Amino acid sequence: MAYSGIRARDAMQDGVTWMADTANHAVGQLNEQMQGLLQSEDHNKHVLEKATGKDDFQKKRLRCITNPERARETLKPYAQLEITVRCAQRLLPRPSWVGSAYCDASVDVYLDDIKLEEKDMRTLTVHGTLNPLWQQQINVGIIAPSSMLRLQVVDDQLTTKVDIGFVEFCIGDIPYDREISGWFELRYQENLKTTSLQRYASHCAVREDMLWNESSLAEAEMANDNTSKSTKSSIVTTTFTKEDLKARKHAGVVALQKTRTMAHSCMHACSKKSNDGLDDHERGNAGEVFLTLRLKKLVADSDATFALAVDPPPPVAFGDYVAEDDGPKIRKAMDLQKVMDTLADAKQDLVEDCLACIYYTVKYIGSWRSPLLSLPITIFFFAGVVHAYWGSLAFPAGLAMILIATSREKLRFDMTRGGLNAMLTEEGFKQVAKWQNSKETSRFLKRIAEDDLGGMVQDIGRLQSLAATVTKDGVPVVPLKDLRGVLQQDKKMIKFEASIPGFFLPGDKVLVEGRRRAVVQSVSQAQVQVVFQDVLEGTGETEDDADGNEGQAPSPQPIAMDPVPEWVDKSKVRKRNELPYVQTAGARLVTPTSIANTLMDLQEKLEKIKRSGVYQVIDMLTGIFTWRRRALSLGITLLCILLAMFFVFVEIVYQWNLAEKQSGHDDGNWEALETFADWLITFLRNIDNLILFAIVFALFVSNAGWFCAVKSALKMISRLGRERSRHAPQMWSFYREDPEMARCLRDLPIMKKQTGGSMFEVPDFDIIQRRLSNVRGLSQFKFPNVMHPANNAVVNNDDE
């Protein structure tokens, strides 16, 4: 028994020893893994710091000329904007059902629409007040002199952050080494649309709170027209349109409706004010923020000159929507109707009014439907092929002939309209029939069935058979009205939805003569009363502009507050693709955020194309050839005729001089004219070589490093005068001075980052808060609570 006990004891001791060794071994392996992980993290951190480190501007300043875009990304700043965010007043309250009005406000900084994520680039959060007092300094490095800076006031709610309002300004308008201190007006968040340059230009011209006062608005408009150049921005223009002001005011109405409490909503509904009016407790903006700005250079003046060659990133086009929170993602408020209208506009402008018109014009001339037009143009073309100089003569002559032909409305529609773009009217049907082509008629009938009647063609062969029989010898056999009835009755060929084609109800969105968007007001037996949408939007487009492009170029008109409805024949009206405004809670659940954002991005890209220079050139050329811009069309026609006559005269002089030289009887008369004729003839005969040279230059020289350096140097020289045109804050309508407030705030300590460290110098806000009650003008303001969890990351500068 004793021996058995000893063996059991030894076995137990061996087991304990084995377990201890195993545990020690496991701990050792864990320590090795932890040390390896820490070393790996240190190595990765070192690699990241080395990769993200930027070069000294003074040493690498030539990079601004040789590669400006790379310089913007890799150089340290040449200047620093010191922003002291002092306080804000009368911020927009958090939406609430009760009468209390408050928010938890902080300020974020955006440079060129990019949020600066560093912890020292945002303020502390002041809880439970509409009048926060921050007294915090933020230093922003500047590498591109014309950068745009935006200060975004945020309501730091329990589960998310909601943007309250913003103010933005251009660094290029701020003078160096001069303090600017005062109140900056905050814009409604709903106005964060289009691009920063457009928003800045509009806000420089008119304050938000002036939009609610008609007399102040008229004074601002007059002042904008009479503003001297010395008080305008050197970066962007400060003009504005009435349409822009109307959109800004509407954004204010939407913002106020969101923030009204239940009590205020009841008072507002019971009051006699219009929906666009302001209650006594409201103001025409999202509040005001008191800032102190000072822009100073970090390098010598001679080195700072190189920064003039650096451009900021292209501004972000926010489009015509408002970003809203959707849990972990940012969702763009989706207006599907606007997406469809934008697509329809792009299709009409680019396809129907441009590409299709060019196609039918070439087809009209090539098919010799008008021998009087086709014969001379053909002769001119072959003359240009035979001899380069004759081509220079034939081009203006042929262009003049085409412009003269398109000046006649009937001939122009015959030349440029066919099955792809003819009006869906009786007149358009006659124009398609003149082509004597069943394919063109089939295209026209397909558009009637799908675009006009709202159906979908199922049997294209049956439709083509019908198209071959409805016209004869270039004339329609049956009226379009009867043809529409045939298409509606044939259910095998066309499938219709539940809605009745040609049946209108008040509120329906329609197109009048396929061009102008409108909304139905009332319906009679043969007519429809509509309000045109361009009148509602204040574009001032005339009826001729919409119908056949016969009027003058559209020009801005005064906004029609009460547009007058007009009666239109039902035959000229058709429904447009109508989709609901998707912004309800149910729609958010049905439509995924990714799909909604994709649709809005598509609309944004289309709007960007419409704002591009290529689109403007296409619109201008379309207006010239359709004689919508009559003065320009007439001027180009006369210029082409004069050029053709001049080239003929030069050719006569050249041949005369050549004949005199060959005969040996050169009398020396008209020597200067003959010399000019020789030079011009030589130039035009070598124009093909010049075109080839331009192509080679664009392919092999324009992107060369030395050529980019030359362009950057010229850009830098051209911008030297801009440095003397920094007129802020005189040019800012959203800025107002308050010397007394500035004096009171200047006596308070400032929270700023310690020199050479990551910690902040935080004053004792509790003691200062007790002092505020005795300071006139500051008793209503509230300091942040540095012990609040929301402020720990900023104060300690820790990573989230």
C-alpha cells in the first residue's frame, strides 16, 4: 500500500510538472507571437510614415512647375491658414416634437471638398445649446493658392452626426498676414449642391437672410450690378441669377420645415403667413459662426510664387440632391422623375437635335432630294479633293449654301427631320412621308406607339408591314389621328399598360409637342390646360424655343410666382415617363441604397456633361444651323460668302500675276496685293500639312514634361497679378464685423495644440464659464465639457 501511494504521488508530481512546462511553453510562444506582432505593427507604422511623408516645399519647389499635380500631393504646404473657431449663435435646432430647441454642435473642416480627418482639425462638441463657444484654433496647410475651404457645423447626436449648416470661402481671396475677425453666415445644408465655386459665387453676392426680404433682395441685385471690379473675387465670378436665388430660398423652406417643433408647426399653420414666410423665432439662415482668420506664408515670397502653378483638385459636383444618413451609409435623396427628365433632355439635345439632324442633312444632300442644293455642294466637294486651295474656297461656299437653305423653316425641317426625330404630329408625319422610305416610317410609328401612346411594340414585322402601306408617293395615305386609332386597336402588334392612351388627369406630367415639360391643370373634350414647367422654374423659354427652335436664344426672365395656365390641343400633348419622388421611409426600405446612389450618380454625370464645354458648343452649333440664334447665323452666313468671294478674288489675282510672269510683261502694278495673294495661296495649299502637324503635336508634344513645364511657368506668370487682388472680406456678403464681440472673445483663452506635441492646451472651461455670466454679450454662450466621452478623442488626439 505504501509503495502504491508513493507511485501515485510521483505520477501526480510528474503530471503537475508536465502541465507547468506546457503552460510555460505556451506562454513563451504567446509572448513571441505578441512581440512579433508588435514588431510587425512598428514596422508597418514606420513604412506608412515613410510612404506618407511629404517633401519640403522650399527644397522641391521646382516640382510645382515640372509636375504640378504631383507637387500638390507630395509637397508640404507653402502657407498656413490659422482659423480660430470662437463661437456660433442661433444654430438650427434639432428636430423635436416638444418645444425645447437645442443641438450638440461641433465644427469639421473640409479642404477642396475633402474632409480633414486629423483630430486637431475639428472642434470639441458643445452639448445642449444653440449658442456654443469653442475658442479653438485650427491650422490648415495650403498647397494650392486657390483652394476652397468649407467649415461644416455638425449636430453630434446619439447615434449619428447630422450636418446643420456650412460656410465656405476661397483661400485665394484672403490677404496674407491680415487678421479677419467677424460673423460668418451659415448656409442651410440643403444648399450643398452643384460645385463649391458656384456656391461660393452665389453666397458672395447675396446672404441667405436677404432672400426673405424683397426690398433687401432688390438692393443686393442692384449692388451686384454696380459692384466695382476691385471688390470682386479674382478666382470666381460673383454674379447670380434669379433661378439660383429661388432655389436657395426653397432650400431654406425645406430646412425650416424639418426643424420646426410641433408647437411651432401649429403656430405656423394657424398664422396668416405664407409657407415661404419666417416666424418670429426663426431667421433666414442656419445661424452664424464667429471666426478669426489669418493666412501666413511658411516660405519666402520668392518660393511661394512657385505655388501659383499648382491648381486644386476639381471641385466635387454634388448635383441637385441632398445627402442623407441611411445607417452605416450616406444615401442621396432620390428624385427618379428628375433622373428620367435629365435622360430625356440629354437624348433630345444630343441624339435628336444634333446627331440625327446631321445624319438626315447628309442623307438629304446625298440622296439628291434637292438637286439645286446637292449639285453645287457635290462640285465643291470634288474641287476640294482635287486641289487643297479649291477646298478652302469650297468649304465656306458650301457652308453658306447650307445655312441659306436651313433659314427657310419648311426646307429646314425637310432636311433635318425623319423617323428618328420628327415631331409626333401631323406635320411631322408629312415630313417623314417625304423620304419615301418604309424604314423611316417604321421608326416614326414605333415612336408613336411607345413614346406617345405608352405601349410596347411586340411584333416589329407587323409594324413594318403597316409602315409600308400608310404612305404613297411621299404623302400620307391616312391622317395621323386615324393611324393612332389603328395602333391602339391592334393588341397583337402593341401591348399597352392599364392606363388609357390619350387620357389625362389633373396633375399628370406631360410633354407639349414633344419638347416642353408641363403639368396638367384641367381637361376639356378637345384641349388640355397646362402650366409649363419652364415657367415654374423661371427659365423664361419662349414657346417658339420649344416648338421648332424658332425663337431667340433663351434668356433669364423674372420668376413667375403665379404662372398663367394655357390651353393646348390634345393632339399636341402626350404623357412623359412619370416616376414618383422616392423619399419616403417605405421607399428607402424597398430601394437599396447602392441602387439609389447609382441612379443619382448617373444624373450627376449627365448634368456634368450638360455643363461641359463640348455640350455648350453642340448647343451653339445646333442653334446656328436651326437659326434659333438668328443674329449669329446671319453673321456666319455673310462671313462665309465674303470669304468665298475673297478666295475667288485672290485666285484671280494669283493667276493674273502668274500669267504676267510667264509672258515676261510684269508691269509691277498691284505688287503688294500680288505678294499677299502668293503668300495666302501658299498657306492654303499647305493647310493639310498644318493639320498633320497639329495632330502630331497633340499626340507627341502636348504631354511631354518640358511642354508641361512651359505651360506651368506661363500659368504662374499670368497669376502674379492675382496676388494683388485679394479683397476679402469686402467682397463677402456673408461676413459682418462685430468689434465689441471680437474684443470680448479676444480676452478669453484659446484651446490650441501644444508646440511639437499631440496634446491640446485646454483651459479650465468651468472657471471661464462662471465668468461668462458677468461679460456682456457672452452670457448666453456655453463652453464644451472636456470630460464628455465625445470630446476625449479630440482633447487627447487618440485614434478612434
